[in-house]
Amino acid sequence: MVSRHLFYSRKHSWPPDEYVSRATLQLLDFDGAAPPQQAWRRRLNSHANRLKEFNVTFREAIKMMRLGVRLWSYVREEASHGRKAPIDPFTRESCKPSASQGVPLGGMGSGSISRGFRGEFRHWQIIPSLCEGSPIMANQFSIFISRDGGNKKFSSVLAPGQHEELEKLGDHGMSSWDWNLSGQHSTYHALFPRAWTIYDGEPDPELKISCRQISPFIPHNYRESSLPTSVFVYTLVNTGKERAKVSLLFTWANSIGGTSHQSGEHSNEPFIGEDGVSGVLLHHKQDNPPVTFAIAACETQNVNVTVLPCFGLLEDAHVTAEDMWGTMAHDGNFDRENFNAGPSKPSSSGDTLCAAVSASTWVEPYGRCSVAFALAWSSPKVKFQKGCTYYRENFISFMLHRRRYTQFYGTSERSALELVHDALMNYKWWEEEIEKWQSPILKDEKLPEWYKFTLFNELYFLVAGGTVWTGTASSDDEKLASISFSDNELTPANQERSNNCVSLHDDREHVGRFLYLEGIEYIMWCTYDVHFYASFALLDLFPKIELSIQRDFAKAMNAYNIHDTSRWKDLNPKFVLQVYRDFAAIGDMSFGTDVWPAVRAAMEYMDQFDRDGDGLIENDGFPDQTYDAWTVHGISAYCGCLWLAALQAASTMAHRLGDHAFAERCRRRFLKAKPVFESKLWNGSYFNYDSGTSSNSKSIQADQLAGQWYTASSSLPPLFEESRIRSALQKIFEFNVMKVNGGRMGAVNGMYPNGRVDESCMQSREIWTGVTYGVAATMVLSGMEHQAFATAEGVFISGWSEEGFGYWFQTPEAWTVDGHFRSLIYMRPLAIWAMQWALSPPKAILDAPKINMMERISASPFTPKGQNESGLRNFAPPSNRCFGTSVFNCEC
């Protein structure tokens, strides 16, 4: 825990009154309409600048030639089968990335839609591994206001400057809408999973408007957090002397992004549900499992809801976008008879079928009123691009998975109606639970303001990071084909860096299976070397999901086919360290028993990499770890430190599970390896990059204490003398952090001891956001809070602040010192939750015995051969197989 007030460079991220006046906030301070002070902010008229994409230098391109040829061949092979390669650096997306992102919609794992800070709906990921970045311009909220008997009228789309996008995309009738909002007096406030847009007198100078966006992301709630729905609550405050009629309009295209709305055969259907919830269902047909959207509003005594089930964007549409807008501008509502229209005819190819829901109310002089809308989408079955192929016992099983929310709502396309109903009935409870979770952190005066909102907002990735959360597939979804296959010669190391890799285990926690992408540009699921950094968020907030992922990896095969990761040196130690951390934090003995055979196998597999018998593993002169473009020779600080930590964790876990012989084996090896590691790499102030003789062997690597980070996070004794740990961290702070733009960018991966950035390869000169957070967490655990927050603040300044590069809600894997990014919307920055873990560790970690088990463990003379004291049978896997025979590979 942090025991004193932290020093940091900025007390407030921006002046309190710069964005919204206190008077306006006081008027909106009821029913949750006012945003919290600790929210990220952006003015709506801010320019969404284009982001600068990363390019390799000529020298780097020459060095990476072999990898480039291998990637090019793989991309072409996948394209020949009509598939997109998981990594394709040769194809640029048509939608250029910009600084326009905001809080995404919905819960986890049921597909996602992002909403930009200016109000546009973009980054559609309804179909696994398919991301459509461009906004759908018909999807908008709009407002119509009438005063003084209709003599004063205001109307506008509630998003600024969108007419510029319309010129690029073609008119489609939407240019007739009133795009009157300048955004000068409107601001966006984000604190995931909620966002607020405050319209301070726009478009009506006497009307204050708050739009509150709420999604059901609730830690430890495995039901609500899986729901594909969001609520938008509009709070209206009339500061004028005249009564105002206000009509809010929600329009939506029958589309899942890109040009899917033009494919035809789509239909819309109005509905009147229970408790005043009324709206339109939009049935979207496609080759993949179909999707049904629902847009709805809640009718109350003061709010009248009407719908227009269908309007089109073409001039020959029965009702055009211009007609729809004209009706709202004139009447402020649609005909009630529209609810009786029934399902529409399927759309023709090239048409865009849209729907509208209007909610109208009167707001008295100096009065207040709230209007609630909801959006939901039902896409119950998951079909991956390659289909789903499971290998088990010489059979292949092709399966369509059901998303987790279907366990509560079924697979009917009409479940979208139930979802919007329940969202509108439950959103206030959702908010209460969200506030209970966030309030202790937000009220902690020891923490910097920027840290509080960045901590929560980085969780956007668990929704927008291509997550898939499935329940148990039924027999109706399974089709077995009697196709035999030959066993691949797999190794335990192959398991870790996985692309679409899942296993069949008992879902004893009943949370289903959870997958999340490495990044939207690197389409690989649960990539384990990156999960090592990101997993603190899941362990802290959804621990059952984290244990499920670890159980899956304990039995899974590798599906990564760009590198041969069986020779990587960091993967198995990372598996052991994560398993022990989870085991120590949760104290689930059944989990420990389940995964222990895999832990032993992972450790035993690493024996082959200790070629000189000194107890340490050696790297093989190529990039054989997560820094997969940064060559390592001999003993390395990164992999060697991970190995020492894994030996300590495996020994301690073995002791707790009763496998005393293995505990003693790991203890002896640790005691042998540690002095070798220090003698070969310690130079008096930090650990050298590696023990080789290359030009960068003495580089200062930011991530050199990754093993110590996990050791301290798991309440294990420190790997080295505390003076050496603090010395290395101070060196990293002074060189890798403060010598790069004055500490305003994070920690560069490699720095020469002369103060120059290590530019020996692409990755050595990059700043990795997730690694920066991990280094900061290590600093917190070592009592260096000032350096920790100054280090992490660099990520905020470059990524989230107004003077930064515009990476909010799309934090990349890396950026360079000149601000060029690589791989937006990336998993690793979730490591900021490792900082929170260090600041507020769970009770099990705090209460762990502070005894050095490495000095106490000894073999028990009563342990029968082949069996430990708990009755666990010692596990010896075949040398060329993964963890046992009940394994399979998912090529999705």
C-alpha cells in the first residue's frame, strides 16, 4: 500500500473549469448526469488528427529480410484460401486511424462497437477477428426543440462536423439533416465503462443536456458483464422561462460495419415490449451467423415513444432519410400506427435499410427530465474465419460456439428485445455496482488524477480487443467428422504463444471460455507472452476467467505458425509464474492440483536450454522471447531473471502441493543458478542485456527485472539483494525514462550506458506501453513510488493527454520517440492493473508467510517413489508431446 502522499508532476490533468462550468455541473448534478471530476475529457470540436504509423528503417528491413519473406509467403498462402493472415504488415487498412476513439459499447465477449468521443459509432467487431474501423454515418442521436408555440425551434445531429465525412462517403440523403453542432460548448468525459457528453447550451442556449453512456462491465459479475447492450440516458435541464418540447431521435442502419448494409436481404420490425420499452428490431442476414440489433426507448408518464421502422438512404426509397428528418422537424414524433407495420420486406442489394426511434417530452421552465435509450445486438453463435477445428482422439469436431450471454437469454434472434428491456430496467443498478467498485480508487487522494482515469479507461480493451466469451456448446451445435490426423510433434513450450488456442476441460467454475486478441492488427487469441503483462486485470476483476485461461493453457497445443516458439526461452517460465501468482492470490487448491502436472512439464522441458550445467538457461543467438526482433546471446537479463523466478515459484508451489522431491530439485537449481546470473550480468548498477559480446550486450533493458516483478507480486522473497534491485530500477528510471523527452513518453526498451537509445533493432528503440506499466509496478513493489508514477505518467502524456499523440482508447503496443505507433488497440497496456495490484494487493498476498521457502525446503524421506505426500502422481510427459494425451488444437 502507498503510505504517503505521492509526488507527481501534475496534480490535475486539466483545470477543473476549463471544459464545463461549475454552474452547469451543479444543474446536472442529479441522477448521475454530471460526470465525475476524475474522468478523461475532450472537447467535441477537438480535431481528430491522423495517427503516424510505424515504419522500419532500411537497416532493420535488411536484418528482418528472412522474417519478411516468411511472412509474405504465409500471407499469400492464407489469401489463396480466402482468409486473412493473423499478421499482415504488407496491407494497409482503407480506414486511416485517427485520434477519434471513445468508450466502447457492451459487455465482454459478445462483439463490440466503439463510440468515438464526438459521438460516431465505429470499430465494429461483431464477427470474431474482423474489425471495420469506419463509422456508419446513419447511426446518430439527434435533437429537436420547440419553444413559444413553435416560434423558436432548434434541431441538430448531436455530433459535430460529420458533414465532412458525408462528403467523402456520398450524400445518401443525410446532408439534409441539420449538422448544426459546433462542439465548442460540448465536452466528452470518459471513465470506462461509462461516458458522459455534456452539451452546454448547444443547440439551444437555454437547454443543458447530458448524455450518459452505460455498459454492464461489472467486476466479479459473470452474467451482466457478458451482455451485448448499452444504455444512453439523456438528462435535460431547461434554464429558460418557456416550456420546451424536446424530441430525441436515435437512428440506426442495419449493418455490422463496412459495406455490410448493402448486401441485401435485411429486414426491420417494430415492437412494443413490456414496461414501456418500445423500438425496432433490425435483422441482419449474412454468411456468418446472423445478427439482430434492437434500438429502443422507455416510455413513461412524461415520455412518448414512437418509431419509424424503415427508411432508406437512396432517392428511390419509400421513405428517405430526408423524409424522416422532415417529419421529426415538423412533428417531433412519428405515427403511432408504425408499431403495427410488422416485418419489412427484405432489402435489395445496394440498399441501406435504417430505422429510427423517437422519444418526446415536455420540460417545464427550470425543470428537469430524463429520457433513456438502449442498444443491443444478438449474435448468439460464434464462427471463426476458418470454421472451428478441434483435434481430439483422432477426430475433428467442427463446432459453432454459443456466446456466454445465451446461457441467460437463449439463441433466438429476438433475444435482442429482451436485452434492451433488461438494460433499461437495470442500468441504475449497474451504475451502483460500478460506483462501488470505482469509488475507493477515485477517492484515494494519494493517487494522481491521471492515473485514476487511465487505470479504468485502459480496461476498454476487454470489450474492444476482439474478445470472445463462449458458454458450453450444445449437441445441436456439434458436427463430428471421422477424419483422422497424425499427431504433431509438440513440446510444452509450444503451448504458450497461441493463435486461437483453446482446450476441452471441465468448466468447473461455469464461466465458459474467454479469448481476447493480442491486438486488432495481430489476430491471435490469448497470446501468452503478452497475457503475462495483461493478466493482472483479469485476475483482479474476473479471477474465474483468469483461472479458466490458465487451465486451458495447461492442456493446449500451440497454433502459432510464424515462429517456431518451441525454442523460445520466456514462455514456460511465464506459464509457471502466472500459475503460481494465481494460485497464491486465490488459494484454490483444486486449481493448483489441476495445473501442477503442466507446471512440472514446463520446467522439465527447459532443462535442454542449460547446456553448460550451471543451472541457468541460455538464449540461442536469435530473438527467442517476446522481444521477437531483438537478438539475444547466451545468458540474458530478461529470460534469466524469469527463469530464476520460475524456479522459486515452482519450488514453493511444489512444497505447498506436497511434491517435496521436485521442490528440492528446483531449490537446488535456483541456489546454483543465482550466483552465476549475477556474476555474468551484474555490472555494479544494473544487469547487462546479455552475456554476449555484441554491440548491445551492455544495453540497459527496461524489462530486465520482469522475474522480480512477478516474484514481488506473488509475495515471494526477492531474487536479489534489495540494493541491487533498487539500483537497477533507478538506472532504468534515469536512462530509459528520463533521457527520452524528459520522461514524457514512458520507458524505452533499450538504452546504451552512454545515454543514447539502443537502435540495434526495431524493438530496442521502441517504447512499449505495457512494459512501461510493468516497470512502474516493479518500482511500486520496491518502494520507489515517485519513480513509478513518473514513469507511467509518460504513457499518459504521450497517449492520453491533449498534447499527446491521440492514442486514447486505442493504446498501441509501441511508439517511437518521434511518436510513430505500432499495433493499435493492443493487449499489453492492461498491465497498468499490475500497478494497482502492487498498490493494493489481495488479502491472500498480504497475509502470505514472509519466509524464504528456498532456504527451508528439503526432500521428505517418506515420499514414495513416483508419488508425493498429497497423493498426486508425479507426472512425466512424453518427450515430444504437450501436457498429456487429452489435447487438441483449434485452428480458427
